[in-house]
Amino acid sequence: MYRATLSALCLIALASCGFSFGPVDYQTTLVLKVCAPGSPQGATPSDCPAVTTDPGTVLQDVITRLDNRAANFQGQSAITGIGTGEIKVRTTLAGAQAVDLFGATGSIAFATPVLGAPDPSNASFVADQRGRFDARQFNDELLYPPGYHWLIDTRLGAGDVTSATAGTDSTTGQITVDINFNSQGAAEWTKITNAAYAAYSADPSADPTTAQLAIFLDSEVLTAPIVTGGGQSNQTEITGNFTADDANTLATLISEGPLPAPVSVVSVNGQPESPTAP
């Protein structure tokens, strides 16, 4: 029943989701390795432990979630399991967007600042950020204010997000991603944004770090804005010099929720995936 519903969605979106109505000019082929649940996000294939508990079910669950992501795009994608614990994705999307859409775990988190410079060798830092960090971001003061790191808010997470859509800011014209929360998420979001706004209101000229919040996707800080207005409730808007493709990808990842297990990109168009240089 679920598969039939998914197929109907694919037809509406003109996405094949594994079915084809004729020759398809796939631009990109990805090979993904499914890592054991709880593995570090963004792990390389060599650091990606195999799934040992019910691997067939985990593999199929990941494929189903990737199918759902594909259904949000006008391109066509064919997603199949290959071998043990690996998935092949053929898609009409270009390489970079395909990696962003299918290679991300897609786990969103929200955080508040705490004293202490980021230090992966410090157990307290790792615990505060719940293992979410990319050391390449540490020197970016817009994402990691000097002398501070982030405390992930465990009371607000992906389960509290009801939807995310790409849009445009009516004042600036910037492309945005708009996130909506359920009632529990809205209550927590109101609490932390009001606290941040109180810190900003105490001295608006200072732009204190305690007036900032961070929004994470997997291990990376997407944005760390200063809260300059109170009364936040069930919605927030992310801006970050997004392209339309970036915003659509991010909105899809947030709306569909994280994969049931992390994946590692093994190859793109037959070439081994290399980590981005710092």
C-alpha cells in the first residue's frame, strides 16, 4: 500500500523513483554505503561500520527515505540496493546537488552558546555538541564565536519540525528556508529565542554572543544568527546566501527527516569520493 502511494507521488513529480518511462539521461551515479546506526555523520567509507542488526531492513528503510527525497524534485532518480549494505543512486541531478540531497543524514538540531572554545579532544565539548562538529568551521567567527561552542538543545529536534519550505524574504529578497514547529517545538523555540533576545536588548550595540543561536544540519552549523526580535513562536526563517537549489535541497532534508542510519559516499560517477580539503 505504501509503495503504491509512493509511486503516485513519483508520477506527480515526474520522478522515476526506480521506474522509467523510457530512456533517461542520468547525469550522476552515486554509490552510498549504509553505516551502522549511531555512526558519526559524514564518516568516510573506511570509518563507516557495517550494519550488523537486521541489515536488510535498515537498507530498505534508507532506500525508502531516499525515494521520498527524490519525489520532491523534478528530476528523475533510480535508487537500488547493491551488494551488502550499499546503495546505487542514478539521478538527473548534477553531482554536487546529488551528493547534498542523497549523501546527507539530514539530522537538524538547534543550539545555544556556552563558554569554551571548540576542542574535539575535550569530552565536555563533544558531549555539549553531541558529536556534531566540523573542525573546518572552527575558525569562522560567524559560526563559532571566539571562546564559545554550542550546547545542542535536546528538547528541540527533528521530531518537533512539522514542515520546511523554500521561500523568499519579503523585505530583503533573499532565498530562505522556512521551518514550522509543532506545539512542543514552538514552546521551546519561544523560550530560547526570548532568552537570546533579552541578551541582545540589554545592549543592542554589543551584539553579544549570548544573543545568538545555532542551527545544525548533521555535523555542520548552517547559520548562527543574532536574535534581534522577540516573540518567536512556531516558525523560523533560515537565510544563508542560498541558491534556489540549495534551499530546495535543505527544505527537503528537513521535511523528510533524517535517514534511519548514516550513509557514506563511496563514489561519484565511478570516482572515489575525497574529503573536502580544510
